[in-house]
Amino acid sequence: MSSRTLHRSFQSRFRMGPRAWLIQQRLREACTLLESGEITVDEVAPRTGLGTATNLRAHFQRAFATPTAYRRAFTP
């Protein structure tokens, strides 16, 4: 299967490209880790495959809010 065909198939099934899907999955995992409140943003980034805290913050802010604000919403 060509890469273009794979991309089209992926797009039709998931309604987004492979890169966007992967980022979404990584952000879901980041949300779970942030909600637990046990590790820092600097530790969440590499665990989720987003690399650095700066990269995590950039992706997270586009999708939700700042990681700190998100965590505050789930802290009792």
C-alpha cells in the first residue's frame, strides 16, 4: 500500500490524519497523567512522547488550556 493510500484510508476512518491522531492520543495520556497530580509537566512530556515541556505546553494549549490550569481543574 502506498503512503498516500494509507493516509487516505486513515483519514476516512478516523476523520483526521495520522499525525493529528497521534498527537490526540498523546494529549489524552497527558491529561490522565496531569489529572493524577503526581508528576510534573517536565516528566509528563517525555512519558507521552511529546518530548519537552515546551512542546507539551504548545500542543496542550491548542487543544485545551495550559497544563497547569488543566491540572488545577482536577485537583480536589
